Amino acid sequence: MRSAASFKLGLSHSAATDSTWKVEAVKQVEYHVIAARNLFAKDSTRLLDGCSAASLHRGDRRLIIIDANVDRIHGDRIRGYFEHHGIRASFVPMRADETVKEWGSAVRVVDAMNGFGIDRRREPVIAIGGGVLLDIVGFAASVYRRGTPYIRVPTTLIGLVDAGVGVKTGVNYGMGKNRLGTYAPALATFVDRAFLRTLDNRHLSNGLAEILKMALIKSLDLFELLEIFGERLIDDRFQGSSDELDTAATQVIAESIHLMLEELQPNLWESCLERCVDYGHTFSPTLEMEALPELLHGEAVAVDMALTSALGYLRGSISEAELDRVLTVMRHLGLPTWNDVLSTPGVLGAALADTVRHRDGRQRLPLPVGIGGHHFVNDVTIDGINSASALLNRKSDELRVRETSVTKVAS
Ligand SMILES: NC(=O)c1ccc[n+]([C@@H]2O[C@H](COP(=O)([O-])OP(=O)(O)OC[C@H]3O[C@@H](n4cnc5c(N)ncnc54)[C@H](O)[C@@H]3O)[C@@H](O)[C@H]2O)c1
Ligand SMILES: O=C(CO)[C@@H](O)[C@H](O)[C@H](O)[C@H](O)COP(=O)(O)O
Ligand SMILES: [Co+2]
């Protein structure tokens, strides 16, 4: 018989005292964001080869959760692709917009996984759709059997540059934006801007808000690209109908993803809550939910960025000329700089208070420094926000008047 002393244990503890065990483990994470034009063209093997983890060669069937609108427009082509490559694909079309980004939709995905009898490790769920669909499917997959692999194919601009590249999943709960969620990277995301051909102007503008966010806090170069090409990229739906627009579309999307991943990779689990990518997301979660369905996600982010740019000007971190330049670009990109929800009594204070709870008791509020820089502040007061809101209201009115007179002169 072995004596107790002969057991070799990996964890250390002292038998002489009441024991406590400390467990430390590191989880290695690897995922891929892969640019792939015309992903579902029959001769494209990008999705098949993808990367070893996301390869479709493992097993010959797949569960595909697809945004119902995307299915209506692109479904035949996508079905044809899987048939062509001998993969038995089960399609589950789902309505996916902010008003149904809720627990019940996640349950529908869980039901689909149960119905399909998904093989937990070798049959990644494929999510095809906008940010809402990706967030819902990612959430459901991450809790199903405590984690089932999934692959993302974003079909909106927000999906391509933001919702498809990070590790956050979630659904709204009550008035709480993304109140239920997990950190769960997809195996891979395939970024195919051909999908943007069928996206309407408003949703293209919506995605440009998140690109503008990256520009305002990190890159004057990207901001200038948006100034020069923003409107034309919307008209062209990022399809690259000329060499110049093709280069601009590629640069804007790639740079935005790159800047985002630069911030995410060292802080994937948000152990540091001073995140510059939270810019535009201090007041907007509350504004978006209060105004739902009037404000899209990117529009609420734009209103927040306009407000905090005005605040930055009043605090001396950006000049008035820079503030005007930012507001002008927003308008050119088809984004609002104002929404009346800003005037709802108490809403800005409540929004800040909720964000402070989200950021472990401090504001950690990213504010612009010039265009392309940022710093974090913790001393914003309600009076300061109200002054910024009043200034923004006035400037937004002036912009509208100027736009109306320009339109009159043009007609
Ligand atoms: N997880 C993250 O890190 C992250 C990051 C940014 C945003 N988000 C979330 O993303 C959501 C917003 O995503 P969104 O802007 O993509 O909205 P969305 O998913 O609601 O899509 C917008 C609309 O476009 C339709 N659609 C999708 N693709 C289309 C296409 N190719 N052609 C025509 N119509 C198409 C959809 O059916 C929908 O009606 C928000 O809920 C936001 O919180 C998540
Ligand atoms: O909107 C999102 C994620 O939902 C992104 O654009 C953004 O970069 C950040 O993740 C936001 O700051 C949101 O963070 P959180 O409030 O969901 O924690
Ligand atoms: Co966002």
C-alpha cells in the first residue's frame, strides 16, 4: 500500500493547517478574421479551407442560422454553395433586428441546435447575418453544453468591422443593452463585403459610425479617408466600382478591423476597463434602448460621440474647428448628431450611472484629444454634460439650417 506521502499532486497545499487551494490556469485563445470576397461563389474554397479549426472538412453536415432577410436575398446562392460542395446544410432563418435581440431568440437557436442534434466539437454552427444575428447565435452557442464552436459570416457593415471581430456575444434584457452575454470567440469570421451590395444606405451609415469611432480615437488617417471617400463609399455600397473606390473600401474596412483588433487582443476579457473602443458607448446603451426602435446601434453611438466631442471641446481637449469637422463628417456619413432623447429629463445622468456600474465604479470615460487621440476621464459632472448637450443642440440646428440652404441653392 502507498503511504499518503508518496502521492504526488499537481496542486500544493499544506496538511498542517486548514487547507486552501489556489487554482491557476491559462486558456489559450486563437481565432481568425479572414477577408474573403465572394465567399459563396461556387469556386471559392475560403470557407472550406478557412483555417484548420474552422475547416468544413470535419463532418459533412452543418447547422446554419441565417438572418431571414439575408436568406430571402442571398439564400438560394448560399444553399447552392453547400450543395455544390457536398455539405448537408440545415438552414434556420431567423428574424434578427434590435427589437428581437432577446432571450427568446437565443432559446430559438438552442432549440435548433437540439433539433439538429449537434455534435458538440466537430460541427460548428454557422451564423450568417448582421450584428444582432451574430450576437444572438454566439450567445446561444457559448452556453449550449457550456460551449459549442461557431463560425461567423457577417452581412452588415457593423458585422464586418465590429460585431464579427471581437469576442462579445449577448442579448438585451429589460432596458439593459447586451445585459446578458458572454465572452466567446468564434472559430473564425469570414469578412465578405460583397454582402453590402444589398444593404440599405441607413445601415451602411450605421456601420460607418463604428468605423468613425475607431478613427476619432486612434487614427487621423482613417478619419481623412472617411472625409474624402465616406459619401462615395455609401453610394457604391463598398463594391469597388472604380479602382479608387475599391482601394478606399478595402482600406477603410481593413484599417478599421486592424485598429479594433489592436485594442482587443491585449484585453480580450476586458480585465482593463479603460477601453478606448468604448468611445461612443458611455451614454449610447441607455439612449439606444430608450429610443428603440428609432435609433439604430451606430446612430446611438454617433449621438454619443457628438455629445462627448462637444464635451471634449468644453474641456479643452479638442478645438472648435475640430468639433465642427467631426460633426460635419457625421452628417456627410448620414449619421445623426442629435436626438431628442438627449433632452429627456434625467436620461444622461441615468446613462452615466449605469455605465459607472458597468466600469467597476469609475467613469473611465474615453474623450477625444484632437482627432485621432483620446484620454480617459473620471470627473465628468451632470452640469458639464448638460452644457455639452446644449452646445450640441445649437450646433446641430446650425448644421441642419446650412444643409437645407445648400439643398435649396442646388435645386
Ligand atoms: N458583439 C460585438 O462586439 C458587437 C459590436 C458592435 C455591435 N454589436 C451589435 O450589433 C447590433 C447591430 O448590428 P447591425 O447593425 O448589423 O444590425 P442588424 O443585425 O439588426 O442588421 C440590420 C438589418 O439589416 C438586415 N440585413 C443584414 N444583412 C443584410 C444584407 N446583406 N442585405 C440586406 N439586409 C441585410 C437585417 O435583417 C436587419 O434588418 C447591435 O445589437 C450591437 O449591439 C455587437
Ligand atoms: O457595441 C459594441 C459591442 O456590443 C462595440 O462596438 C464596442 O466596441 C464595445 O464592445 C462597446 O463598448 C460595448 O461594450 P459593452 O457595453 O457591451 O460592454
Ligand atoms: Co458598438
